Amino acid sequence: ARDNAESFRARVYREVAWLNDAIEVQQRDGIYRLNLGPYRDRGEATGMAERLKRDIDLNPVFVTR
């Protein structure tokens, strides 16, 4: 539900003090996801993903548009 996604977004902001990027909550096919980006290139996105994994044990998924 959207409430769970919003709660998770708030948790990420609390636990990742260095994160200045906006986190959007997006819904598609009844599933809510958190979205960060866009990033300039795959390397920049990979760097962000590695920091999130290290700091809060999150396994991001890359979406290319």
C-alpha cells in the first residue's frame, strides 16, 4: 500500500543522512516503488546503489528509460 511505501521512504531519509536526492513514490500495476534519479550514467547510478546497499542493506534495481 502507499502508506507502506511512504513509511519506507521516511525510514530511508532517517537512516541515510547523506542522501539529498528526492525519493518519489510511484505506483504501477498495484505495486508501489521508491524511485531515485535520474542519474547521468550507469556509473553514477551504480555508485548510489552501492552506497545504499552498504549503509542500509538495500538492493536497488536499475530501471533504464
